[in-house]
Amino acid sequence: MKKAVNSQLFRELPSVDELMRLPTVVALAASHGAATVTDAARVVLARLREEIASGLLDEESLPLALVGVAAAIEGQVQRAVSYSLRPVINATGVILHTNLGRAPLAEAVFEHVRETAGRYSNLEFEVESGERGKRDVHVERLLRRVLDGVTLGSAGLGEDSAALRAGGTAEAAVARSGEAASASARVSTIVVNNNAAAVLLALNTLADGGEVVVSRGELVEIGGSFRIPDVMAKSGAVLREVGTTNRTRARDYEAAINQRTRLLLRVHRSNFEITGFIEQAPTGELVELARAHGLPLMEDLGSGALVDLQNFGIGGEPGVLDSLHAGVDVVTYSGDKLLGGPQAGLISGRADLVGQMRSNSLFRALRVDKLIYAALEATLLAYVKREHDSIPTLKMMRATKEEIGRRAEALAERVRSAKLQVEVIDGESVIGGGAAPSAVLATRLLAISCAGLSADELAARLRAADPPIVARVEEGRVLLDLRTVFVEQDDLIAGALERIAA
């Protein structure tokens, strides 16, 4: 009997042609195009068929659904022609939230991108000479100022390092390098589309067909299944593991060096820490070892801090300057993590080695466009001007528990009601993005519960707001951390909570 009823209900559904003749739908087709509206009508009809088949619609409810069919088509059209990528409010307290786009960009970035992307620019053009230029210069000139004072030693590479591995001495290699050694001491930088690409390009350039020595405790995997061994295999380099998971010494690296060795690699452990009975070879010892054998030392930092994180109460997170000052030859790092800029991978280090990477055909495949260069240039200019608070990531890390607490108390007073129970409690924010995995920042949290709704239901209502509000759920309450909420978004959160309570 139910099957017969369903068949009758299916016959009561209008055809697409009938829907397209409805006045509201005709108007939609005139403004958004017949093809878009026809597709929307088909989607709405398919949804009605599914609801009939599942029993959600019956003889009583179907007529009501058909009354709203034009509005349903209009809603489907609006979803089809609106952006999928849209702003959200990050109230999780995770500053570099990978799922939410990592580092938010500075206001100056928007202005510079708008100026240069909406018109022609001198991306690869020398205005003074009228000749073709290089896109690298727009970022490299600023990074040289940020990294001002860093010089890198050289034990001589290329033919010299090959001769050294064949039985020469480090002193002889240095003597043969002459002016090349002096040139290599300058720090140079190139930009590719992310840090994984930076690692791939560096490994392929410096170690294709040869061995790369790396500690077993540094064979990391981060989000998106990015694994150091896999990237190394794609680069053409051969992995040579040394040490153990928890303890690797400089002599482990030295014992692995042979005629096929091309590079010593150190990898920052992202998203995890090893504690207890551990040992990691000091950077200085690896620098000395690399120079003694005429090999480059490369470090994949990942997070890319250009400021001293001790100023934010964060310890144990190496910065780009730390590595370069220590004598690391090549450093790779991200643009959209602690640097606070757009997604990019940066390679800074000895000019001769970076020059080889610039000449690698992979570089063209991995290079970034004018939008990224403009965004990165504006971000780096803030570092040069020491306007660190203009970079949202750094400003969020600098915010104190007391500052956040005052905002939380004001918001709590505004939304607290008979239906909403709001308490301001102590809590912790985290950096995220694979940076400083054990570091926490003291904060104050809004702990909210709503009568008639579970914590998960309240969190879902907040995500359904416009713009969506993403929060944490712990111990039966929704937690909002204003550290990662822009001040002007406090009103939006208050309005969403008031509507939910109503």
C-alpha cells in the first residue's frame, strides 16, 4: 500500500518545465541565466523525490512543500552563485588553524595586492633599464634587510666537495673556493608555493642521485600526509637514516658519510615532541661536521619565525635567524605560519646554493604568482618597519590574558540571560600549524551553555550563523577563546548568541 501511495505522490510532483514557468522562477532565470536556474530546479525536485521515498513527505506534507518550491529553487540558485570560500570567526584559540586558513593577513597586504593585481605591474620588468627582470627581487631585497648581518661560511661545494670526498682536506677545499666562498657567504632567498615544495626543490637540487643523512627521530609526517621520506624519494635523493628515534649524535651523522653523501638534513619536529631519554645533535656540531666534509647542511624549519618567540613566552622553537647565524647553509620555511603571511615556501641560505635551485627547472613549476609576491612583500615590509602588531598572527600571540579577559567579561555581560549561562574561566591558547607543539598561551575563555540545547547542538547553531563561528566543545560546554577573534567580531558573536537564545 505504501508503495502505491508513494507512486501517487511522485506523480504529483511538477515537471522541470512547469517549474520554469512560475513567475518567481522566470525572474530568477532572467537575472541568473536559464541554465543555472534549471539546474537548481532539478536539484529541488530530486530532493523532494528523496523525501517521498524515505517517508519524510506524505499526502499531508507534500502540498505544503510544493507551496514553497519556488522559494526552494531561489535558495538553491543563491547557493549555486555564491562563493564557497567565505570568512569564518575562529573562536578556537588555535592561532594558526590549518583548517581555517592558518595566518590571517595584515591590512597592508590587501591594499598592496589590490594595487598591483588589478593593474599591470613590474613583476618581471626592470623599469629603469626597460629590460626583463626577475620576480624574486621584490621579496629578496626585504628579506636581506630582515636577515641583515647574517653571513654564512663555506667549505666549498660542487667540484671542491667532490674532490674533498675523494680524499682532499677541508682546508684545501676552502682555499680552492676563493671568490666563490666569499660570494656564498651572502644570504639569498627564493619563493615557491609551500614549504613541501621548498624541501622538494632543495633536495632535488642538492642531492639528486645521492644520499641525504637525517636522524630517525626527524622523519616526520604532518597534515595532508606530507612525509619526509616520501618527499625525499620524489626528489631523487636517497634517504640515509642515522641514530635512533630518541637519540642521535653528531658522530652518527659522521659514520654515515660516504662517497655518495650529498647533504646533511635536519628537520623540525612538527606537531609532536619527544621527551624523556633523548639527545639531539647540536646545530653547531653539525655545522662543523658539514664543513669538515665539504657538505651543505640544510634545515627544514617549517614554521618560519622571523622574530624571537621568547618575547611571547614561547621557548624551544627555532627561528630562521637562529639557524642562519649558527651556520646552516640552507633553511626552508613556510610563509603562512609564524611569519604571518600568505601560503608560500621560502628557501634562504648561501647564495651559490640558492642560485643552483633558481636554475633548476623545477623552480619554474613551483614558483608563485604576483598575488603571493605582493602579499609576501607587504608582510615583510612590516618586519622591516618593525610594525609587528600589524601582523595578526604576532598580535594574537602578544595579547595578554588580562586583555582577553576584559573582552570576555564585557561579552559575557552582554549575552548572559535566563537561557544562556555564561562563565569566564581560565584556559590555554595554542599556536597550531605545526609550530611550537607544546607551547601554550594563558587566556580567558567564555564557557557557554544554553537551556534546551546540548553543547554540540549549540556549537552547530554557532556554525550556522553568518559568518559561521567555530568554537571548542569541552566538558559539556561551548568554549570561545577571543584571542583568535578580531575585536570587531565581538559584536557578531554577541548577536549570534542573542538570536540563539531568542
